[in-house]
Amino acid sequence: MTFKVGVIGGGQLARMMVPPAIELGIDIRVLAEAEGMSAAIAATAVGDYTDLETVEAFAAGVDVVTFDHEHVPQAVLRALLDAGVSVQPGPDALQFAQDKLAMRERLGELGIPMPDWARIETPEQLDDFIAEHGGRAVVKTARGGYDGKGVRVVESAAQVEEWFLALDQDGGPDAGALLAEELVDFRRELAQLVARRPSGDTTLWPVVESVQRDGVCAEVIAPAPGSAGKVAEMAARIGITIAEELGVTGVLAVELFETTDKRILVNELAMRPHNTGHWTIDGSTTSQFEQHLRAVLDLPFGATGHREPWSVMVNILGGPADGDLDGPAALALADQPTAKLHLYGKEPRPGRKIGHVTVSGDDLDEVVFQARAAAAFFAN
Ligand code: ADP
């Protein structure tokens, strides 16, 4: 019997599930949003993931449905469950990756350390929150944000006036509020990746450091330098607690802040393979993409140890202005033979994630240099 996994969403995360699926003999199918997407290599259907009929028809041919993104509406997910489809992660868990306010409320109940936050319905409430937090706050839309879109540092409610106006128009129960957070004075950002099977088993990779530029992940260092001991223990405990208490299945990424006073606070959750785990393809015995497939099929986990002491991943953002990737790719491969280049089959566009480079080795400075040098050939 061949396991059949259906992935909703045709981006690079679905694409990177394809090689381990081939290796494990898994029949992987993708429901892509449009023709020619990153995962087109495996796409067996193109259609609207918000349309129940389309998603049901796709799900009918697979053993389990999983995701490349978190945007499939709750109503669609719950209808799939009612129809007897295995949805991993399920809607009860996914809601906390879909709605940042729901996530803050739930993690608060669990006593997980977080930035100070508040549910904001009016500009007056936001101005009060700002006044109570040193004259500045981070405001986030509860839904639909990614890569820093939907996140703004403000000194007054007037700076997110249009978000309040949009709230008034949306009207729905979840659409009626914004999330305000204290502006955290962080030393660095970390990410803890965990995988959990429906039968309950969990596994995790070491906590990593993620370097963000303009709200987008630029580089990842695995493991996070100086994290051995207390930091790694705190991050692991938080990751496992969230995976278990929220009933997450598949890969869970917990984005964290390490504060200047050595606390670890949860920023946000992603319930799918994550950019901070791309290094695992080349740097870990089992990649996050393989582990995600194993998890959603409830198969035993692979080992998560490092192949080399350090791995560094550098994202390729934007790409060359003339759109030619072949030239830079040939130069990068020639210049940095230790670099593992991953291109996503996407058209270069300013700021767009079109690929990444990973280098692993035992000297962190050298590894950083080589990974940056390879990625630099794609600069515009
Ligand atoms: P997205 O959903 O777009 O990824 P995040 O909530 O992860 O949004 O925020 C994007 C980035 O903004 C974070 O990686 C971090 O650099 C910064 N940020 C978010 N929340 C805070 C906060 N409370 N304090 C300081 N910086 C923050």
C-alpha cells in the first residue's frame, strides 16, 4: 500500500516535501492556487482552497490532508472532518496559527511566557495601551499577516487608522479587534521546531537563532550560539507544551524572543514546516519536511541530530533585476562548493523568497562566510 498525502497550497514548503515523499515512496499530491507555482512539480490539482467542493474532491483521493499555509477557512476544515477526512493539523489546533488574538488568549491560559498584550477594539484602548507601555506599542492584525505585513510599531492609534476602519467594515466575530503588544527589548530572535504525531509522540530539533530584516527571515544559525543549557531547555519546554496542549500534529514552529534580561517569550506560532527549519534538509539527519510527512501519517520519527556542529541558512530574497537565475547559480556553485543551493522555481521580484543556501561545518565563522558568499551572487 502506498501512503497518499495531500498538501493544500503550492508554495515552496509543499515543493520541499516532494523529495522526501519520493524517497519514502509516499504519493504526494498538491492542491495549488494557480498554474506554475513553486510546487507545480507535484501539483495534481489547481483550485481555490476556500471552496469546499474543490477541497473535498482533492481530499477524496488521499489518506491525509496537510498544508503549505494556514489560510484554509475553519468552515472548510470542519466540513472535511465531518466527511471523515484526516486533517493534520486539525482545525482545533490550526485556529491558533490563524488568529494571533486566539493564540495569545490560549497561551495565556497555559501560563506560557509572552510579551504584554491586549485585545484592542477602539483607538482609545490602543492609546491607553501605548501610554502604559512607554509611549510605543506593536500593533498586529489578528489574521492574514505574514512576513511582517500586518505588524506595525506605533506611537499613536492614528498610525493604524486604516486598520480600525477595516475592522468596522469586516464585522465578523474574529475580525473585530487588533492585537497590541509591548515592544519587546530583545537580544535576538529564536525559533523552536517541534514535530508531533496524532498518537502523541513528539520530537524536536535544537533551538535556532533567526535573524530578521524588515520583518522577513534573512538568516538562521543552527543551533543558536550560546544556547546550550538553560535557553535550549526553556525553548524546548515551551515548544513541547504548546504542541501537546494545543494538539498540534505535524511540524510546529514557535517563534521566540530572547530578551536582554534572559527571558524567553513566545512571538508567534506556525503549524507547518517553517523557514527557520530549512537548514534541516542539509544539516540534520531528518529534515523538517520528511518529519512533517512522517508525523501527519503517524509514522515513527527520524533522528533529529546535527550532521555537523553548525548549519547556517541564508535566504535568497528578491533576486537579480534581470530575472536570470542560471548565471548567478553557476557562479555560486563554482565559488562555494560546500554550499547547498535550493531554488524554488519562482520568478525574482523585490523582497520575494526565491530560494536559500545552507552550509554546514565545524567553524561557525567559515560557515557564515560561505553561506553569505553563495547567496550574494543572487543580489540585485
Ligand atoms: P508575521 O506574522 O508577519 O511574521 P510577527 O508577529 O512574527 O509577524 O512579527 C514580525 C517581526 O516583527 C518579528 O519577527 C519581530 O522582529 C517584530 N516583532 C513582532 N512583535 C514584536 C514585539 N512585541 N516586540 C518587538 N518586535 C516585535
